[in-house]
Amino acid sequence: MTSLDLEQLTTTDPATGLRAVGALHRLAERVEAIHVAEARKAGWSWEQIGDALGVTRQSVHTKHGRRGTGV
């Protein structure tokens, strides 16, 4: 894995930068959903998952509870 220099992420074109930010948000959402589902399959409570993510159990359940992640 190569390390990223922060300067490599700098652009003067806002459209390019914002598209990159959007792509990162979408990727983070997919990764989160996968790991929340795995945690639920492993028997984790919504409170444990929320603690691991730094959010409340209510917010993580609201976000992921209806996606078939083990309500």
C-alpha cells in the first residue's frame, strides 16, 4: 500500500475536489454498511456498534436497522 501525500489531493478545481469527496463518502457508506452487517451477524448490539462508530445506538439503528442487518 502506498502512502498518500496530502498535496496529491490538492486541486484548484472545485468540481474535481468535490467529486472526489462525494466518491469517498459513497465508499465510506458502503464499507460501513458491510461492517455493521458483519457485526450484527456476529451478535453485536446496536450499542456496541454505535460505540465503535462514535455515534449513538439509535442513530446507527436508524441508519442500518432497516437494511436487513439483523434488527
